[in-house]
Amino acid sequence: MHNDIAKAHLDMMPITKVLCRPAEVEDRRNLASLIQFETYVHRHLDWRPPLDWLGHEPYLVAEKAERLVAALACPPDPPGIAWIRMFAATVKTTPEAAWEKLWPMAHEQLRKHPSVHAAAIPLHGWFRDLLQDNGFTHTHNVIVLAWENSGHTLPPAKKNTSVRSMTEEDLEKVLVVDEAAFGTLWRNSLQSIELAFSQAAIATVAENENGEISGYQISTPSPTGAHLARLAVHPETQGQGVGYALVRNLLLEYKDTHHRRISVNTQNDNQVSLSLYEKAGFQATGDEYPVYQFEIS
């Protein structure tokens, strides 16, 4: 029914009256309303809310009669990967019509950057279908695992790694580990790591016997406990128990508290990660989200 109404509106909307342009700071209030109240809204699972990306390209809006009817934000961060941070459309248009207007402009802006891929994790069926219809490829899934605080015995960690609280002075070294541990798709920029650290319930680093940072984890608070938002181990020390030491330390922090649950997301094809979380007592929840990618050429 909503689609029929939207199509009727679209039929009455001359194409010349729809203006697409870069978003401006003055659009903040209208963008907030669009994101908060409209039916068709995709928001990336991100450290930064959509409005924080204003001033970064591409961040585009479509308007009719000086009223916003759609918006799209996909600035590359870090360089090489442009996540669809936000896409929204009002019922005065359709998601398909809005995408057809905004995506070509975003695509042109992204072509200015070398070797960029666009990517998205659609949480709604309408956005998944839209991506598929516009050349995005489903590459893998992100799955959700959870650890329930129910007396599970944690195997001991190896003694070659010490774990301590992360400090602000560690963040640049944490970035080095992050860049080495992940491919372009899953890397964080320094600003993202700084934001993650500022929002953390528990953030720790692992050090080797020489005091060098070999891994880190950042966990954020959740209503039932925590979410293990980031875990990375430098490739030179992978397979030496560093990741498990970080996870075990985190779980012990919560084991004797009233918090019941710690969740984590990982790729369904990352067998090393899955084995680590299984060892620590995590189990799949059944929640799963597709990852789509598009090569900008």
C-alpha cells in the first residue's frame, strides 16, 4: 500500500523539480527528522551517528519544493572503503527512485578516490533488494555470537601475554595492529578507534614479553552486559593465544557480576575467529546479516 501511494506521488512529481545536491550544515535539522521518523531508513552500525558525517563527501540530499525527500551518505573512512553510512527516503518518493537520483552522484564523487569499494550491511529487506538490483554483490555474512554468564569454565590463557587497560597514549599503536590485522573492508581509521575508545566499557591491550602491543579489544556497554565491538591481533603474533587472552580477560571482568550476556559479531567465513569464540564459550544466536560490496570504477 505504501509503495502504491509513493508511486502515485512519484508519477505526479516532474523530474525537473527534484534537486540533488551536497548536504549542508543547514540541513542538519531536516536530516535528523528524515532519519528519525521516515519508514525507509538504513543506518550503518557505526561509532558515529549519521549526522556526524556532514561535511564529508559523498553526503547528498534530494529535495522537492525545498523539502528533503531523500539522503545518502557514504564517505570513505578509512581510505579505500565507503560504507553506506545512511540512506533514507520519505514516502513522497520511493527508495528505488531516490537511489536512482543519489547513487550516480555519489558514485562520481567516489571515483575521485583510488581503489574504492562501496559496502553495506542491510538490516532491512527493502534495502537488501535495492542493493542487489543495483549491482552490489553479496560477499559473506556477519553472524552474532553470545556468551551467557552461566558458570562456563574458561581454559587458562598462555603465560607469554599480559593484558592491561588501554590508555589514550596507546591508540596510535592500536591503529598499527588494526591495519595489520584486517583487510581494507574491516579496518578502522584512527578517528574511529578514538571514538570507540571513548565509548568503551572495557578496553584492553595485550603486550608481549618486550612490552610491545600485540593485540587489543574494545567492548561497549549493552543492556544485559557488553558487546565485544573490536578484537584484533597483529599477524606476527596470531596463533599464540593473544586473542584468547584478551577475550578471557574480558569475560572474567563480567563473570562475577550481575551482567548476563556478552555479544560479538564476526564473519561467517572467519574460521580462526569462530574457533576462538567457541573456545571461550560463545554460541551462535541465529542472527545473521549479509554484507554487500560494489567496486567503484
